[in-house]
Amino acid sequence: MKLDSAARVTSRPCFNSEGEMRRIRDHKKEYARRIANAAKRGLSRSQARGHARSGEASIRSASTKDAERLEAAYKALRQSGNQSAAAKSAGIAPERLRRFLRENALVERRGRSWKFTDDRLRQMTVISEGERRSVSLRGFDQASLNGQHLAAVQAFLTSNDIGLLLPFAGRAVIDAKGGTHPLETDPNALHRLAAAGSEQFLEIYRLIQ
């Protein structure tokens, strides 16, 4: 009995470049298995497919690059208040940004404006009282203030322009336990830290919650 061309193609063994037989994946079975496993975990079909509907949590873990884009989009949203523009500026889909905001409870809609409710913990370097400390800061506002100070210190060490430090005189960040950390503005103290080998002040924060 002769086989038609389609049958001959599917029945022909598949080999890799080294002449070894390569297993052909059965995508239908893999998909069915994924749906079944998700159902056992109480997840919907849309969650199993990686496209959670509104109100459902995503089960896909974001890569480091995706996480950086989402955080950049969130920061842009705080500045502009425009969700679509913020997503576009970071190169992600608006739907992806909305899901990220919802799953992390970062914003609430109040009429035509946004109320930001970011209460996540961030581990950051804080320069205070002549020391370089690793501190847990809660919420975007504390992390943003500390980040601005770190950037100002870095710029000061390069230019020796004391004026860069003046906006932080008398200001402090509050850690997750309520402790106060006055932001260092003494030029001598900053140069002393830099000379001691702690010049790399500007560090990316690490989310710990």
C-alpha cells in the first residue's frame, strides 16, 4: 500500500545534525497535561495558558528583564499618570502593566486619578551619619528619596559641587521598623567613605517583599 506525501513526512524518523534520532514533541498532549495539572491546583484554563483574565493572578514568573521593564513602567506611571504611555515607554503591553499593578496592589483608581498604594519592602544602601548601611525601606516614597540622595552623592563625588547635597540637608529616611536615618550631607564624611573604598554608593535596590 502506498502512503501519500503527508503520511510519509510524519512517519519518517527525525534526526539531528549528528545523526541521532530526535524525539518529536506532541504539543497537543503537552497542552492537555498543562491544563490538567493547573486544574488540580485550582487554576483556570486561562491561567494555565499564561494569559490570566482580569481578577486572576498570573502564574508566570517574570524574568529579570521583564521585572525591570515593569518597574520602569510603574515609575513612569507615577510621573505621568497615564497608564498606556507608561507601558509604551517601558516597551510592555498596557495589559501586562495593569496585571502587574493589580497583583502587587500598587495603585487604586480614584475617579480620573490614581492613588498609589505601593507598600513593598526594598533593601537599599543608605548613607547616614558617616556610615554606609543596608536598610529595609517600606514603600516607593522612602525608596525614591533615598535613591535621589544616592545619585546626588555620586554626582558630588565626581564634581565636588556641594550644592548637589543641599536639598537633602535635614532630611531622613524611615526604615521598615520606624527607625530614622538622617541623610549624610557632610562633604568631608562622604569623601572619607569614598577614600575608604565605599565609593560605589549608587546601587539598584532589591525588592524583598
